[in-house]
Amino acid sequence: MDILPPIFIVCTRSPSGAIGKKGGLPWKRPSKENLTWFRCLTDSSAVVMGASTWKSLPKKPLYGRINVVISSVPIEGADYVFPDLMKALLSLQTKAIYIIGGQALFEEAYRLGMVDGVYEIILKSEYEGCDRFMPPLPDDFDVHTKLWESESDERWFYSYTFKI
Ligand SMILES: NC(=O)c1ccc[n+]([C@@H]2O[C@H](COP(=O)([O-])OP(=O)(O)OC[C@H]3O[C@@H](n4cnc5c(N)ncnc54)[C@H](OP(=O)(O)O)[C@@H]3O)[C@@H](O)[C@H]2O)c1
């Protein structure tokens, strides 16, 4: 039997959990430091996203990663398209799988109970008019969270939460 790669969620959120607004991000754009952190974390791995998140990416595919989109319709430019998240998670052979959004995909990932850890950039401000949010951690996710402050910018924390 094949062993599944580790499966992580990655997101940037406000303190209350807001992640999206009107099909895009609530904040203007991620900082250079945020982008570097995200790129280093997900480098040479699979990034799995919902069709709406794929549409929202300003530059795609994400360079140096296996771009996987969950959609019921064909998606041009993706490396793989799967009709559901479970099929994707069971099929991908890679060193790690990062589920990168949006809300619908995060909810499905928690429902499947296959998430090993959650990487987050947690901003210190709230944003108005948000319509997409991080779902709460599942009950069995009895967590240990490591939180650290950005060294160069006081606007955010980085955090990693995993099952003990
Ligand atoms: N802050 C962050 O870290 C972050 C990260 C990513 C996204 N976002 C934001 O989140 C928002 C997008 O999230 P979203 O929840 O609207 O959409 P999404 O999760 O990106 O994509 C939803 C789409 O994925 C497909 N899908 C496949 N399986 C599904 C399932 N089990 N349940 C629901 N949909 C499924 C459907 O596409 P088809 O109709 O094609 O089948 C559905 O319309 C945007 O505002 C984006 O900017 C924020």
C-alpha cells in the first residue's frame, strides 16, 4: 500500500479568521516576505486549490510546484484537475501536499480528517466586508501551536498548528 504524503493547510488570515472578499484577498496583496515564506514552504510540492482560488491567482501556475485544481470542469494551465479533494489526496505522489484554499476546500479537507498540520500567517488587523473565512479546527485536532512574530514586519505572526 502507498503511504500518503503529509497533508497541510496553508492560509493567511485575520485574527477572526477572514481569508477572502469578493473573490480575492481582503488586503491589497501579500507582502514580499509573505510570498517568500509561502514559496519556500511549498517549493517542489503539490499545491491543491479550489477553482475559485485558481481563478483569483494573479500569476498562474505557481512556479516550481505541482498545481492541482479541484473542479467539476476542465481548467486550462493546471498540472492536474480532480473532481474532488479525496481523489486528489489519494493520487498525488509528492513529498508533501499543501491545500492552499479557499474556504470550500479547507472545509472539505477538515471533513475528510486528513489534515496533518496548518500553517498560517496571522495578520494583526481586521478587514471589512469579508465573505470567506477559515473554518474552525476539527475537534480531534488537539493542538500544539507554535507562534512566532515576523522579524522584519510587525503586521503579522507566523503560526504552525499540528495534531499531537
Ligand atoms: N487568505 C488566504 O490564504 C486565501 C487562500 C485561498 C483563497 N482565498 C480566498 O478565498 C476565496 C475563494 O474561496 P471559495 O471558498 O469561494 O472557493 P474555492 O474553495 O477556492 O473553490 C470552490 C470551487 O472549487 C470546486 N470544488 C471542488 N470540490 C468542492 C467541494 N467539496 N466543495 C466546494 N467546492 C468544491 C468548485 O468548483 P467548480 O464549480 O469548478 O466545480 C467550487 O466552486 C477567494 O476570495 C480567495 O481570494 C484566500
